[in-house]
Amino acid sequence: MTDIVDRHDTDADGAGASTTNRYVAGNFGPVSEEVTAFDLPVIGELPVELDGRYLRNGPNPIASVDMATHHWFVGDGMVHGIRLRGGKAEWYRNRYVGSSNVARHRGQPDIAGPNWNNNTLGPNTNVGGFAGTTWAMIEAGGCPVELTYELETVGRNDFNGTLPGAFTAHPKVDPTTGEMHAMVYAWAEWMDHVQYVIVGTDGRVRHTLDIPLPGMTMLHDMSLTERYAVVYDQPVTVDLDLAFAGRFPFLWNPGYGNRVGLLPRNGDDGSATADDIIWIDVPLGYSFHPMNAYDTPDGRVVIDLCQYDQMFDQDILGPFGDRSFGRLERWELDPARRTVSVTVVDASTNEFPRHRGSLTARPYRYGYCASPATDATAGWPTLKHDLQTGARSVFDHGPGRAAGEPVFVGRPGSTVEDDGWLVTYVHDLGAGTAEFVVIDAQDFDRGYVAQVPLPQRVPFGFHGNWVSDRSVAPTG
């Protein structure tokens, strides 16, 4: 049975009330309690190999917001986590990520740790494990925040004093070296450049490189291959009118153009400079998230990514109200000729792409996506793409059931790429409930391997990861 031992009312001040702003309504709206629950019920059978935590971060405004101007990306961060061990769901917790704003609302002192740009917002975009630590992350200048195993805030952690400024929500870990790579931007401190950052396996920054750009682009993500670190210089840029009005400052700017930069890694010895970047013009559009990238034997670079025709054009409060949704594309870049060839892999809606993490920056075959719907009450299926044969599998979660980002967890010891599970939260929009689910990545027709009903609704959010107890050890 479920044992609720604590419910802390965070007083969301009606931020989820009915409104024309879709990003604070329905399942986008915040939850008002921090919950701790033990011994969760399990439908089906949890694989005993899943020993660790599934964690997911997302925006959850702690105070009232201006419905006319509130942007989804600026809600206070909240991590929802479930711990699995021995085929049991031992606990669920949701906790605010500490920040100046959360501390001020609660009448508490600011959280510990350096705040290089006096950012008031806590990380609300991603969460994961690295160098034995649990990190909550955000883009655009915020410092990572360290969390305990039980998701309580420790404080800001600038990689133990080695991060010179900003970080990102979308670093990439090279499976060969174990190092973490990031492309970083900082609004409004860095208006003319971004920064490439490499964090060593000891959790300390060992290399940075400033990369000049012609404008302040919204550099949401990056890609990594064995030869290159990839820079996305895209036409969503700072709009000063929005900035001076105190609003989320990024807007569609097609006149800026769209290009990809290939920065040679050179064995990550630090010898490459910004002048060595190979810039290649690509079709106009915007991509939040690449699925993966790799080099080919003949010198090309393959990038699979979810591409929108435009972003923050008609809808300047979030990503779901413009004229198109993301589709899955394959870009083949030729560094010698500085050309690109584009193939549409799947024209239907694809977002939150994932792959097997041990194949980051390497050739791979399978990718997984969520498929968000424009109708907030429609189902969001989970997609599997065989990028070798073109086959597409669909896991339909049912009417009004929306699945989030599918995180792949490989079966220990297996050498078969798709031998493992997909884990995510599924939101039942009609019932106002949520489940943690496990899906057999090789066999969608099997149905759910396991479902764990959660003790409260989980709002739509952004990104998360499976963090095994081998990578971040439990504290008790």
C-alpha cells in the first residue's frame, strides 16, 4: 500500500487557475504539495535490474503569475522522482529545486553556493547523475544545483569552483572518456559569444572555449561526434523590446539565418580555436533537441534532430502554439563542401528524442520520441524509429493519456542495442493522475511491463534521466 508520510503545501497561489494561457492550465498547471510516499503499488512486474531512480525536472510556479505574459520556460523547477530496487517501487518524491525565488517565497535565506549572475530562478529543465552527484540544470546562465539522493536541495554547485560562468541543461557525456561536454549561453551577460565547456570525470571543469556569434541565439542544445562538438546558431534570438518589458526575451528572427558549426575536438586537447569551426548553412527552422550525431567513414557528419519550421513566432509563451510541430529529420553535413542534405525521417510530431546513451556520438540504429498533440486532451504516444530500415513503432497509451520523454535503460550485460526498457511518466489528462511506466523497448505489442500509479498528478515538464545506484550511490 502507499504510505504518505509528508505533504508540504507550497501554496501555488492559484497559478493553475483557468486561463487562456495554456502553459498554466490543465496538466501544465503546477501542483501545490511536496509529497513523500513509500511502498508504491505496482501493476505488472518491475524488472529487478532497474536499481536506481527515475528523475524528471519541469516548471512549477510557486507563486501567482501574470497569465498574459507568463512563459512556460520560466516556472520554478520541481523534480519528480521514483526509486526502484529489487522489483519494488520504494518511494516517490517531488521537491522544488532551491533558488532565490523559492527561498524568498518561503521566507527563508537564499540557498548556499555561488550565484555568478545573481539568477533568481532555479534549474527547471533537466536532472541527472554525474561524477557521483545528482544535478538539476537549466540553460541561459544558471548555475547547476546539487540535490541529495532524496531530492533535497544542497545548493548551487559550480563544479566545485571550476565553472567560470554559465552552464546548460543539455550536456552530452562521451561514453568513451566519461567526460561531459556542453555548449553554453548566458542571457543577458554574454551578448556576443557562447562557450564550450568540458567537465572531467572528477566533476571539475577542465576546458572552456569562447565562441563569438553575430547575435544572442537561444542555444538550447548541442551535439557531439567523435570528431566534432556541434554548435547550433539558430534564428531564435533576443528581442530587446521583450527584454526591456521584463518578459521572456527570445523571438523568431528568420533574418538571422540558420547554421551549424563543427568544432574539431582534436582529442579534446584544447588545441582547437573558434577560428577552426566549420560553419555550414542549413535550412531555416529551429531545433530544441537533437537525437544523436556521428561521423561517417567518408568524413560526413550525420545529425538526427526534431526540426520546427519556426519557433516563438505566433506563440511567444511556449513551444506548442505556432504553425508547426517538430518532425524528425536527418541532416548529413559535408564539412569539405560545407553543404547539407536533409531527409525527413518522420513528418508526424516528434519531440523529446532519446537514444541509447552508450552510443552517444557513435553510429546507432534506434531512436525514441514522444509525440505531443496540439489538443491538450489527446493522447501522446511513444514512438520508436528504426533508422536503418525506416520502420516506425507506436506505443499508444490510450485516449487522453500523454507520455513524456522516453528514457532508454539498457539491460545490464546485453550487447543488443534496443535490449532494454523505456521509462517515463504517463499523464491521464481526464482523471488528473499520473503513472510511472516501464515499456519493453524491443516489443511494444507486449503492453506495459509495469505501471506504478503515483500519489499525485505530475505536470507536463521537460527532461529527466535514469540514475542507477551504481552511478550515484544512495545515502541510506
